[in-house]
Amino acid sequence: MDKDLNLSITADNDFDGLDLEEDPTARDSSLVRDKQVEGAMVVERTAGRPAVPKEESGDEDLELRLQLLKEKRDSLKKEKLKKDIRKLEQEVDLLAKESKTKAAKPKKKSATIKMAVNDIQEYAEIRIDNDPTCDDIKTDKKKIKMDHYTIPSWKEWLKNFLQTLTVSLLTAVLVSTVAYFTMLAQLQQKLSDIEKKNEMNQQTENRNSLMFSYLQQQINDSTDQVAVTACALAKPYSSNEKIQFPYIQTYLGVTDSVISSIRTTGIFKCEKPGLYFVSSFITTQTNGYYYLKKNSEIMAYGQFSLYKGYQTSTIVQLILLSANDTLSIDNGNNKFIQGSCQSSISILQLTG
């Protein structure tokens, strides 16, 4: 039985590659103590039990001894491993202190010290990772790593957030500035256009005011100047037919014969030579034209280009007339001309 026990102990005494260098004498003495303890435990367990065959009790003792040996081996492995780890930690701390002391000087770290530190750290990590009895140490190491990486990760996140916020603010300011100056340039351009239009309108008003002032002055200076306004007769007119203006609205400085001629034939006969202002507008629904004639000479055309509906065309002229000269509005092509206030002629003498 002792021979079998020794073989089992030898086969199981691998220790997972750890070199537990123990004194043989101490190991024998510990085995003797274990055997005494086991014997006492066997006596206690067997007390009060019925007798069993010798072979069965021997097998139970053998199993109990093997279990105790395994527990003893595990406890020795843990103690040995913890001692090695503490020793390595002390060596690492010592090397770290030395490296800090040397870092204060202008010299660089020795390559040998770096290699030694790396080897020690790798050895400690391998021992801890491969030994199942160091679960507590592994857990603590993972917690330390997690705490170590959590803080830099948080700082890095805050740094990235601030950088992103800064870039966003700068971009928004830049875009707002560009948009502001763009809108300002557009507004200035619009104001410049408005000012130019106002200037043009003012110049036009000034010219019109001067013209009307001049005309009014001429009218006031001469009480015998000619002025006539008459409206057309609504009817179909043939080509080259003179348009009649039977509806006299205003007349001044003309004889009845002139008024009668305008009503019946549409012809104005000049009795007082001078510069005349002539204006006429004609309304129709037909495409075509009409014209203003002095005697038999065409002075101006009025055109109609319709898609649908009515259209009005206007002729304005300054004409120098001599005595017995005639003015008339002649139709161009066949069409119906609207009458009354929709078509008319005005003749005003400016100078005598």
C-alpha cells in the first residue's frame, strides 16, 4: 500500500511547471504529520461503525491521503506564487524608482534596465494568467487596467468634445460673417439701383414740368392760339379712309368752318401758322395700322399687333404748319375703330 501511495504522489506532483524547492527532510516530516492526522481522522470516522473488510478501509485511507496531499500542494503553490509576485512587484517598483531618478538627469534609460523590466512584467503576467489559483489577482489586475483606461478615455472624450465644439462655433461664426457681408453687398446694390431710378424719375419729372410750364406760358401769352380735342366716330373704316371726329370736346381759337370740317371729314385746316403739338390714340380689335398725314405726307404710323381683345395705339408729333395746311388721321387696313372716348385727336398751337 505504501508503494502505491508513493507512486501516486510522484505522478501527481507536477505543480504545473513551478519549481517548489523544498527540503526533503522537511517534506518527510510533514508527510509523517499528515499520516498521523489522517490516522486520527480515520479512527474518528470509523469509531462506532461496524467493522469493514481490511481492503475497503485501505482504499478509503488512500483516497483521503491523496485529497489531503492535493490540498497541501495547492496551498503551497498559492503561497509560492504570491511570494514570487510580491518579489516581482518589489523589483518593478525598485526599477521604476531608479528610472525616475535617472529621468531627472539628462541621461537616457539603459536598454538593459528596460529589457529587464519588460521581462519581469511578462513573466509575472504569464504566471498569473496560466495559474488557475490566481483568479483573485487576475480580477484585481483587470480592475486596475479598467480604472487606468477609464480616466484617459474620459479625458480624451472631453478633449474631442471641446475641439468639436470649438470648430463648430468657428464655422458658424465664419458662415454668419460671410452671409452678413453678402447680404450687405446686395442691400447696397439695391439701394444704389433705387437711387438711380429716383434720379431718373426726378429728371423725367423735371423735364415734364418744364414742358408743361412752357406750354402753359405760351397759352397765357397768346389768347388767340389754337386748341382742339375731338373724339372719333365708332364704325368700320375701309383702307385709307379718313377717321371722322364728330364729338368736339374742347376748342379754342378756331372758326366754325374748321370745327365743321373736323366733324364731317376728319380734316383739320390750319388758319394760323406756327408750331403745333399733335396727339392721337385709336382703339381697335383688329391687327393692322393707321397713320397721321400732313396734307398728303405721312408723318407717323400707329401699329396694332393683337392676340385677342382690344388694343390702343398712340401717335405724338410736333409739326410746323403753314396757313391752309391740313392734318388728318387715316385708317390703314379694313377694321372697326372704337369711338367716343376710346379714340380721339388733340391739336395745340405752341407758337405763332
